[in-house]
Amino acid sequence: MGKGSSFERQISKKLSLWVSNNERDDIYWRSHSSGARYTIRKKLGKDTEGQDADLTCTSKNPDYIILTDKLSIECKAYKDINFWNFITETKTGVSAFWEQAVNQAEQANKLPVLIAKKNNMPILFFCNNTLQKLIRRELKLKEIIKIEYKKRPIYVYKLEDILKLNYNNLLSFLKNIN
């Protein structure tokens, strides 16, 4: 399997352990074809439930399902994450990954999340203004980078810091999102 598939499995396990208080590593997994099946079927006017992004929930527990029901999670492992792409609005690299996350989230009526890793660097968590408000309130954590891209803010955190967030607080927040 490729680097992307391996990274998706790694993130699936991390999120599973997080939501289950380190009891289970199998709650989330790669969606069928990493969301490609959803994209193809959407172009044909068909819906494919739970397959809109890179990760899906394999559990029947509603407290776990809600994470992927409300968040469209894209995972990208790349040799270089070039933040200049946001400034120049170049449609490659991390800016293209963010656009993919936003587009898929909009199609699925979810909030976009991009989890990205550059070789030998910490894993980053990208989110929009809605999630940022919760993260700041719960973790008292300020983003490491705030990017204005196409007149919309993007907030970037280290994933390891996000996983310190109390999942039950996130769960309450997600339940109140329409």
C-alpha cells in the first residue's frame, strides 16, 4: 500500500484511540477508495453514505459515528507542505488538499478537516472558523498558524494538541451542529 493509505490507517487508529479513551483502535478506518467512490457516484447523481472523505466510522455507536457524520476528514501525507501555495493561490499541494476537503465537506453538508503530514515533521490539523472556536474555548489553545485563503480563515494546529481535547466536549458541540 502507498504512503497515503498508510497515513490514513495511522490517523484512523489515532482517532479511534482518542474517542475511546485508548480502549479501541478500530472505530475509524479508510473509506472505500479513500472517498473516490463517493466522488464518482456524486457525479452520477447518486449518494454514497459515509464515504465522502478519507475516513469513515466502522462502529454502530452513535457517539463515534457523529465524528464522521459532522466532519469530512481528509488525510494527506506529502513530502513537502508548502504554505506559499495559500499565498499565491497555487492549486497544488496543501492549498489543493484544503480545497478538496472544503469541496467534499460542502457536498456532504459537513465541516472540513484536513490532517496533513510533511516528511519528518509533526502532523497538522487544518480546520475552519467553526471548529476553531471550540478548540480555542476548550483547549485554550491558539492556532499555530492562521491563514487567510480566498477570504476565509484556515486555522492550523498540531494534531497531538487537538487529541488533548476532551472528546466528550467535542461530542456535545457536534450534536448541536445542524
